[in-house]
Amino acid sequence: MKFISYINTKLVIPVLLLLIISIQELSTGTIKGKVFDVNTESPVVGASIRTKYSTKSVYTDSSGNFEIQNIDSGLNYLNISFNWYDDSTLKDIHVSDDKITDLIINYDSYCQYSKADSLCPVCKKIDKVIPIEYGYLVITKEEYEKRNDKNQKEDLRTFKSGGCEISGCDPFWYCKRDSISF
């Protein structure tokens, strides 16, 4: 009798565990949505979206859309991160079994630089302020030769090269007097 009880216990526990695991596997849903920049009202392209307890990330497409499938049912968190934006966490997102939770996310970008304000924050003047240009710069051979003349080089600089990589939150202005980008 003890042998039969032992076998039953040994079989019942694994069967129950498999049943619980298979029920949990079926208890998943989907979160999908669209991410917008709250300031420009344009889609945020390439933002990383992940659930709190997952290492798997998805990225927003060219329209700001994303979709994460097979998320455990219940309350969940979404972590959103993208370049110069502050990371953001959305809490208490309810995921239902075999359902799609659809979200519209207004993501707030922050950039300390202003394209409109060309007043140097140090000297409070604009006479030596020039714009910063990003990307590949093309100049004529004559202009290049003039720039190589050390006496004329500083006078001919009408812009500062910002480099080729643009983050979206880069300084717009450079003060030649104070050597500061803002």
C-alpha cells in the first residue's frame, strides 16, 4: 500500500507541475502601440521598448509603432529609452490572456540647446557667435587655400564644424570669443 501511495505521489507532483507550467504558458498577451514626441508630435523612430522583467527589446519602426508578444498576463511595466530622451517607465499596464493592449505613448524629449537663442551665455553678446554645421562640409579650392593663410583663416570662418554624427540634441551655436558651444 505504501508503495502505491509513493508511486502516486511521485507521479502526481510532476503532472501537477507540468499542468501549472502549461497554464502559465497559455496566460500571455500582447502589448502594441505607437510612440510620439510630445513636443514635435512626430513618431519616435528606433526607440527601445522592453517589459520590466524581460531582456528582450523591440524597437519602434519608421512610424513609431512597436509590438511585444508573449507577455505574461497581469500588471506589467514598459521601459522606453532612446538617444537624447530621458528613459521612461510606464507602470501598471494590464495585459490580458490572448488579448492585445494598445497604447499611445507621448514621449517627452529634453534638449538644453535652443536654435532660436544665439546669445552667448558667457559674454552675453552675439558678435562672435557662429552657427555649428553638421555633416560633410564642401568648400571650393579657392576657399580652402584662403583658409590656409593663417592671417585670414579666422576671419573667413563663418561656421564651426560639428562633425558627422548628429544626435538630435546638439548645440546650434559657437562663440569664438569664449570657445563655447551652446
